[in-house]
Amino acid sequence: MDVVNIFLTSELGESLDDFVHDHRRFTFDRLGPEGPRRLVEGPMWAFVDWVMPDLAGLEMCRRLRADPRTADAHVTMVLDEDDAEDRRRALRAGADDYLVGPLTRTAVLDRVLALQSRGSERHATQKFELGALVIDMAALQARWNEVPIGLRPNEFRLLRFLAENPNRVLTREDLIAGLGKREPPIDERTVDVWIGRLRRAIKAAGGGNPLRTVRSLGYVFDLG
Amino acid sequence: MDVVNIFLTSELGESLDDFVHDHRRFTFDRLGPEGPRRLVEGPMWAFVDWVMPDLAGLEMCRRLRADPRTADAHVTMVLDEDDAEDRRRALRAGADDYLVGPLTRTAVLDRVLALQSRGSERHATQKFELGALVIDMAALQARWNEVPIGLRPNEFRLLRFLAENPNRVLTREDLIAGLGKREPPIDERTVDVWIGRLRRAIKAAGGGNPLRTVRSLGYVFDLG
DNA sequence: AAAAGCAGTCACAAACGCGTCACACGCCTG
DNA sequence: CAGGCGTGTGACGCGTTTGTGACTGCTTTT
């Protein structure tokens, strides 16, 4: 299930903690002058006050838009009063929406729930997570506990295929076919070398050995 | 001097011909169902009616955003009445701005002149900041730690497209398509030369190398 | 205990992919 | 029209990747 991340510029975040506790799908964080503190996954909403302690709200809006981490967040500006000129400026600065009046708990939740129910289409970046191992299909990169694993193209494909069929013995034939190698027919013993290289790469990144050998049959990606 | 290109969905274009004649800085063209007819250089504005003969205005908005030729145009939607829900939909479909009421000659000119004079307050997609790298779409210039990078047009477009999809492997095919090159079909190996030239230009400005090669797949703009 | 079967590892040659250069073509400018 | 600039392409060379055979050590079978 996707987690919804909400960033706020006001103190309201703390008063929402109980709500977060009850609804684990939500995450709240307060926006500092530099933008979001954490890098998050999933849908994001930002609520930006027109006036902020260290920074004008408009400038914050622009920074959120300029920062690729938050470029596609839904930004709602909070205006003091319903002034047409302010509204225009907010939209121009990159806000998607605005909200008039003080930032209250119900106002935030209403807005988020309303927008969420409207099923916004988001580009779902494919990403596997198998314990400490994360396979990022967009960046074509694998990490073990956030440590990048230096994989060669074939090794990456192999790891991906194994991770897609966890807890299942894959024969050498399966693996060769799974990597789309047809021509010329690959010697099955070559798979052993692939596995060896993949294991070494994972170990070099400080990882364990999720690849178990099943004698006379093949290999398994062990989950848990 | 830059020419300002304006696209319209209504018949208004013809009645603006005299104005164009007097002010050679402006170019008007009517938007067909497929998007702009001509490929133009320089700042672009598009005015899209809420209702269009062959296509819903919202769909046109999305197409303008999706088409790399017009992705950074300033899109203003023309609403029939000031409905909050319509406004929201327009903005979500990619519009930068909206305008209530019929599309008249003065309304168009006012809007364009107002936005143009307001140079600094542009939509956020006009300025990226990725660490030391800043891409200023308005000035069509990139800087590394404030040092301008001498980029040729194609290199600028390439950098822009890469920076818009950070941490994501883009195949040579993606890049060719992303730069809107169709005719004649570009040899994929040409992309290597583009990348090489772009890297050299960045290095010449004292910059690092944010462009990572992913062997046998493509290139990534590395963020952080 | 010997023999056969199986997997891990190494070294190496061939193939592959990429960076780079020089050149040709088209375009605009003076 | 000459010259400069931007750009696409073929060609060359280098480093990396990868499939394979050989050797080794462990396990199972006879």
C-alpha cells in the first residue's frame, strides 16, 4: 500500500501525530527552509503558508518545484485572505491549489482525502524490496542496506530474475531462458560462473548471500 | 531579439494579424487537434479553450505538455465561468494559468504582456536546480556554481531532458525521442557523441560529471 | 575406499560497447 | 560567395564484459 507523505510549514504537524498513529498510511513532516528533510517514496503533498519564519512562502513554492525530489508533489498554498492577486502569484510560483484561512487539522485532512480519492495518476516507479535488498528498476541499480551494488549488465539481469521468483528453485535452463539468451546456445555450466560473480558483487557491497545452491537442480533466491 | 510565439485554439488568430504586422516580435498560430503546426524557437504561449471542436481542452493541455516541442510552453486555459473545480482540473492537466471569460484580443494581449514583463515570476518548470547545476529555461542557459556553461542548442535540450528524469536510465531511443528528433531517423550511436559533447562543455565550465553511462542500456543523470 | 558427480573458481580470448576523432553536409552571417 | 558554426555519421582504438575450458575440492554413490 502506498504511503501518503504530507509536508507542512506550520506547527500543525505535531497536532496531527495522533491521526498519523491511527492511520499508518500517512506521514507528516514539517518543511524546513530548505525543503523536505527526508527523501520519501509515494504520493506527496505540501502545504505552504503564505508567510513563513525564514522564507517567503512563494520562494518555498518555487524551491519545491525546482527540486526534482518534490517537483511532482501537489503543492497547496495557504493564503491569509482571498486576494485575487495573491492567488495568481501562488499559482504562478508553482502551487497546484490554494486554501484560504488558517491551516487547521480538518482543512488539511479534507483536502488530502479529497484529492486522494480522485485517484491522481502517478508514475509508479517499479521498485522491489526484499529484505535488505532493494532493486530499483528505474535507475537499474541494486542496493544492499542502501549500499549500491556494483553489478554488470548480465549480473543485474540475473539478480532481477532471481528476485522475481523468490523461494523457487530455478534450473540453469530457466535462468538462461529468463535472461533471454538464445544464440548461441549457452553452456549450462556458465550459469555457475554467473552466480559466482553475482555473489562476489553482493559481498563486495557488504551484503549476505541470498542465493542458495540446490545441488543437482539449480539456484534459489532465499527470502527471509 | 526573441520572438514570442502564441498559439490559440479559437478563431481569434486571424483578427490579430494586423497586430502581428505592427509588432514583429509576435507570432500567432492556431492550434489544431494535434498541437502546434510549426516548430518554433523562443518563448511560447498557448491559449487553450475549455471546449474545442475536435478535442476537449483538457486533453489538448496534456498533449502540449507531453509533446517535447511544447513541453515548456506557457499554457493558459480559457474557462467559461469561474468554477473552482474546472480551475483545479486545468492546472492539473498542465496549465500554468487560467483566464475566465471569452477569449478576446485584449485579453490575450494583456495576458501575454503582463506575463512577459513579469520575467522573474514564471512557472516553476522554467528553472531547475540540481545541486551545483542550475538550468534556467527562461534564459536558455545552464550554470554550474554560477559559472555559465557554453551549450549549443542540442546540448541544452539534452541536458534539460536528462535533468527532468534524474536517477532514471534513459535509453538512446528515449533520448532521441525526448529531443523530438524523428526525421530522418537518428542513428543511436549519435547519442554517444551528444553525451560526449555535453560532458566536455560541463567540464569546460569547471563542473563535474553528473552523466553516468549505464553500459549497454543508456545514460542517467545522477542526483546526489 | 575408490569412483563418479557436482559446484566454485581462475585465466583467457573473443566479442562487445563506448569515447573520441575527423569529416561532410546544411545553415546562417557577413 | 566564403567562412564559421552546429550537427550527424563512419571509423578507429581501447577498456570492459562475458562465455568457456580446465583445475580443484567437496559430496554422493558403488
